[in-house]
Amino acid sequence: MNMKNCSAVVQKSKGHYVLVLRLMEEKTIEIGRLGSFNFLQGYYCYVGSAQGPGGLAGRVGRHLGGKGTSRWHVDYLRRFANPFQVWLVRSEKRLECLLAQKLGQLQGGPVPVAKFGSSDCKCPSHLYHFLDIPPFEEFAGELHGGRWPLAKLEKLDLY
């Protein structure tokens, strides 16, 4: 799916997203004021929110484009990592930290950089690393089971 098609699917609804990026080889990357970090080959899941006027289409479209000034931590990583999938939750509720917490509970999801994407909250990070393709179905099950009934979680494959 290309960026234009993705924007048409996402539209301007508000919500949250997990941007799944694939880094093909180990690389040291400067992440703004956080400093330089060694990123292992594999998949990186970044949890973000899109509550502004552009909604999910604006924010996800910006990240998929991978151009322009690096404004968010993920922009620095995006320069070297390719978009693989986007997981969407359409909701105006504040769910970003809950999504990051649930993602961090999945096996294989260690924190590669402390406070990545979470400098404005108490979360350890909003970025998690997986050696293999991150388990969307397991993540969806965590969100829809138990006490966290959310709106539909959608997966867009970008490869």
C-alpha cells in the first residue's frame, strides 16, 4: 500500500497508532537531544497519538513520508528504517500510554531507548524492538480482552 492509499484509508479521524518500522542492519543513530544509540536489526514499534486537526492521516502520512525536519524522536529513526505496518486505533480517548504499556508486555519487546517518544509522560518508552515481525494478533488480543475494550484495532500492511 502506498502513502496516498494509506491516507485515503486512514482519513482524518483522531486516534493512536503503532508505526512498525524495519531496520535492515544494525546502525548507530543520533536521536535528537536523547543522544546516539545503537539500534539492532529488526522491527521497531513506535506508539504515537494523532489528536490534532490532521488526525491519523496527517500524522501517519508525515511519518510514512520520512522527509522534512526531524520533529519527533521517531523521525530520526525513520530516516534509516522502512515502514512495514501501521496499527490504528480510532479514538479520541487518551490511550497512547496504555498502548505503549501493552506493547511493552509482549514477549520480545524490550526498550531500546529510554524515554523515546515519552518525554512528556511517565512511560519508560514508546518504542519497542522485536527481532521478528511484531505479533499484531497477540497485541490485539491484549487490547480487546480483559478490562481494555477498545474500538477496532486495524492493521495496514505497507510492504
